[in-house]
Amino acid sequence: MHVDILTVFPAAFDGIKTHSIWGRAQDKGLLSLNIHDIRMHSTDKHRRTDDTPFGGGAGLVMTAQPVVDAVGQLTMDNAQLTGARRIYLSPRGKPLTHALTKELAQEQALTLLCGHYEGIDQRALDICGFEEISIGDYVLTGGEIPAMVLLDAVMRHIPGVLGCAESVEEESFSGGLLEYPHFTRPAIYNKKPVPQVLQNGNHADITRWRTIESLKITAQNRPDLIKHYISSNITIRKERPGDYRQVLPLTYHAFTDLWYHIDRRRIDEHYLIYLLKKSKSVINKLCFVAELNGVVVGHILYTKSAFRRPGGTVAPTCTFGPLSVLPELQRYGIGRRLALHSMEAARDQGWKAVIITGIPEYYPKLGFKRAADFGLTMMDGTTADYFMAYELESGYLAGGGKHCEQAPEFTQAEEDDAGFEAFHQQFISEVLDNG
């Protein structure tokens, strides 16, 4: 690639143009870089390149003549540069993105124009055909630093510039996510250990851990990126036996975040999952996971339930829960997708209604109503806002009744203290401590 940089401060590039990958790219013949002083093309006797703006206002504007002549000299010296892509580094330009840097790396030649003062006479930009690119929503003193940023980012995509092609593919933004944390020796520094999963040598676990960390970091620092990434990459599919290893810690983390908002003595949803996986009450055809990059980030489980009508007839229903989503990815619609997808599957499989206990502020958004609105009560005959129902067949819940059947594991998870403690301690040591 051939790159020409036009600037009124060429010395700004002295400290970088021959160092690191800039120097290596030139040594390998992969980059030809020339820095040009715009002042040398000014026809003003004092080599001035700026003047006051028409219409008034603060500051100075770079004049058109030196810029146009500088570009003209480039094409006179090298006719092939007539087709060079011309870029003016400007805060009003389109954003410099990972995708754009990859696109620019395909060009044979670039001409980068560094502005200064209040900007450049628009006529110079129009005559020379410059497109405008911005490195961020802020203003710098000049275009030299943005030009360095752009060229550094572009060079990384030129084959052979970096020693390892995988380095480019694994970097932040390459897959639409920010990069995961890195660690190197020693294994323990200042009493802080490297995550155990990175030391165990299980490449599948390492890949999964890195993906989860990338998802978390992107959600925390760039919600705009994570929202787009989820909408473009999320997959809802039926749960498979091998998913259990991911579902268990997912459920624990999902509900740990809710601990401070729910009046409960402990988090036991992961224990409930453990119990239900051995239960005949589970409706396996209605258990789904949400997946991103092969990592389970959401899960919904269904069990059989029923209510007794006033005349004594037992009417079957289904119940979903726990519904779990990775805490950092909550509020991005994953839970909603799981619920709506599975409820439609339940309808297709002949189920007539769904009865749940859940957060009353959330589930009405999915169409759930207070069970009391249908005349339904809980097993003890009482009602509550968190006891809700949804008709998959209109009129199925008409006349109401009493919730009379649910998986016994729900009660066991709440009341079996000894069983919970034994399971939880093993869960902590075998699952959480190993990533």
C-alpha cells in the first residue's frame, strides 16, 4: 500500500513512522509512506496556509490553494495516485469502524489530509474529492493524531504486517464484540490468581470463557454494540443434554443478581434445575436455550401443572421457570424471545394455558394477567400479583379454579436445607471455581 500524508506539521510523524509495525511494514515492502508539508505548496510569500473565515467567527481556516496544489503535485509525480482514495480526517466525518479499516486495507493507495485550525476551505475538499472520516465524537488540535490512528488500524489488516494472522481475527471488534481479558505468568500476582479455567488446558472451556467475558465487557462498555450483536446472532433452539453443564452456572448467576430485590432467604434456582433434570414433570420438548457463538446465554424450562375447576375436573396446564439470562445480557430481549418462542411451541404441542409465578412488573408485557383475573387461586386458596396465567386457547381458563398440581421439586428446592447445602458446596467447588 502507498500512503501520502499531507500536513502542516510533518515533524509530528517523526517519532512513529519508523517504529513498531510502521517500520516493519516498510521494511517488508508492504507499506510505502511519504509525509508532505502543505506549507511548501503555498504561494504566499510567508508560506501561510490559513486565513480568516468568510462570514466571521473565531479562529482561522486553512486555505484551498496549498491543499489543491499539494494534491496536484502528488498526481504529477505519480500518475497512479490519481486513483488514490482521499481522506480528510475531520470530526464531522463518518465514524472510523473496524469494518471501514478492513475496507481501506484493500486500497492500493491512500492520501490522508490533516486539517488544522477551524477546518479547511470546503472548495479544496470538493475539488480534490476528499471523503471525511472521524475517529470519534470529540475535537483535537489537528488531524495528525487521527491520521496516525487510522493508518495504524488499517495496516493491521494488510497481510504480512502482523506476525500472526489470528491476532487480527481475535482482536476487539473483529467478531462484533470487545476483546476478552488477557493473563500471563506468573499464575498468582499480588494475591490475584489467573482464572482456573485458563490453566486447565480444556480448549472448549477456554473458548467458552473468553466468549462469555467478551459478551460481558461489550455489554458493560458498549451497549450499542451488544444490542446489535444480539439481534444479529442470537439463536433459540431446543435444549440438548450437553447444555446442562452451561445451564447450571447460568441459572445461578442469573438469579444471584436478583437476590437483593426479592425477599428470600437464599438463591436455589440452580438447585431446582438440578432436581428437575431428574423429574418426570419436565416437558423436555418445551425446554429451550438462547445461544450466542456456541455459548448458552439464556434458558427456559417447562413442567407439567394443573388446576381444578369448580366442578372438580382437573385441567392440565404447563408452567415455565426458571427463566434465566446471563446477568450482563438482561434487558436486551433474550428472556422475551425465549418466553414467546416456547409459548408458541407449547400452543403447537396442544397445551391450552401457562401458569407461572414471576415478577409482576415484567410478565404482563408478554400478555400474562393476574391469575385472579381468571378466577384462579394458588394451591392454598390465596391469590398474589406474582401468580399469573396466559391462555394459549381463548376461554380455557374461564370459570377459574384452584391450582392443584405442580412439580414437587419446587417445594423440595425451597425446604430441603440439607440437600441444598450439600449440592451447593459441590456446585461451588466443581463448577464455579473452574470457570
